[in-house]
Amino acid sequence: STQSRAGVQLRKLYDLGYGIRLTPSGSVNAVTRLQGGNNFLANDVRWNNPELNRSRLLLEGGLNAEVGRRTEFFGGMNYQDDGTDDSVGGEMGLRLQW
């Protein structure tokens, strides 16, 4: 399937000194499925789900924390609403350079 995504992202870098930099961010997006669907055959009955071709709202927020030149912590949350089902997700991680 093919999807398009259009939105606005805001982020701001804060240099706290001592090699610590924080970057909070947030975005608001509209996501639309352009092509594809959910068609399948079971017991000689064809099923089609046209509900997949709708737009949905995607909200995201996160924070990156750089500590020194080689270490970065990151985390974020997202929320999706397609009018029927809502979902919430998130991630956390650590990036190390060597």
C-alpha cells in the first residue's frame, strides 16, 4: 500500500552547557492511504475492507538529550486517531558513537 503524510513539526535546541543539549519536539500530521486495501478469500467468499482508505490524525512528541559528543538519549510518544480506533505508542533508546 502507499501512504502520504503531511504535517508540521516544531523543535527547539537548548544548550545547557557542560556538553548537554536538549531538543524537545512535537508534530501534528495527517496520514492518508492512497493505494491498497485489505482483500482476502476465505471459504470461497471474498472479503473487502474499504475502511482502510481513510485519513487519520497522528500526533507525536519527543525529547533528545545529547550528553557530550558521543552519547544521546531519546524518547517519544505518538497518538493516532482514525475515527474508529485510537492507538498510543512510544520509544526510548540510547545512541553511542565510537
